Amino acid sequence: MTALEYILNDLPDYFIFFAGGYAIVFSAGQLLVTPRRRANWNLAALFSCLGIVLWQTGIITAGAAFRVPLALAFHVTLMFMLSPLLFFAYHLVILPEEALPARKALLLLPTACAVTADAAYLLIGSDERIRLIKDLFVVGAPHVVFVKLLFIGAAAQISVYLGFLYVRLRGLGKVDEHMGILN
């Protein structure tokens, strides 16, 4: 294999790591803004989660997850954390005059459940972690269904949360005003 082929083969991994690093830089940038508002703290957390999830994805695509399976710790938690952070960010931009929902802590409930999945991952041995990761690439492996359900749960979570915002905007009569690219 030529040097160019090696570079092209690894280019997606480099891009994923670059994007993750870029998100972390944006996160730090939000913490440098003065005066910091709630939106800055939220965006810092959102970009941090996104950056770490991207790095973990890069670790998987680069094949390094088999060497360092602990690097994937809290991947599920971070995926579930993205939804409430995105909800808060969107809410703070679209409805800045309104306070966040009084029961905003309930939005973190799925994330708390995801912590249990990650705790289980931390409690198993290194060999078992490696086997679990390898099973993700084997069709019909027993753990794959559970992991897919976790990913589906994270996708459903963001759909529901954005649905909450849509209903709220609709109730305020602001849907047409804030439809963005859908106008």
C-alpha cells in the first residue's frame, strides 16, 4: 500500500478527530465569553459532549477501541446528554424571553438511565469490554440488539424533545416566525 493509500484510508478517522477537537475548542471558547450567560454554559457543555462523542467515534472507526476499550466509557451517557443540552440551547435561542421549563430536571431522566448502562460497561472486565465491542461488528451477536436499542433511544429522545419545543412554539403562535429553512 502506498503512502497516499494509507492517508486516504485514514482520512475519515483524521476528519472525525479534527471535528471532535474543533468542538472542544468551541466549548472552551464559550467559557471565555464575558459575561457568560446560561446559554454560554449550555453551549460549552453541548460542544464538549459532541467533541467527546466524536473522539470516541474516531476511536471506534480507527480500530483503537480494541486496544483501549475504556476510552468508550460514558459514550451512551454523552449521547443521551446531547438531547437535553440541544433542547436547552434551542429553547434559549428561540424562546429567550421565557424561562426553561420548571421540570427541566425531568429531561435528564433518560440520561440518568444511560448512566446505568455505562456503569455496567465500567464494571465488566477489560476482556469482556473488548468482546462487547467486537460483537458490535458481528451480525446477530447477542449484545448488538441492546446497543442498537440504546442508540434508538437516544434518537427517539431528541425527536421527542424537539417535538416538545415545536408544540410550545405552536402554542405561542411562533411556528411560522421560527421555521428557519422551512419557510
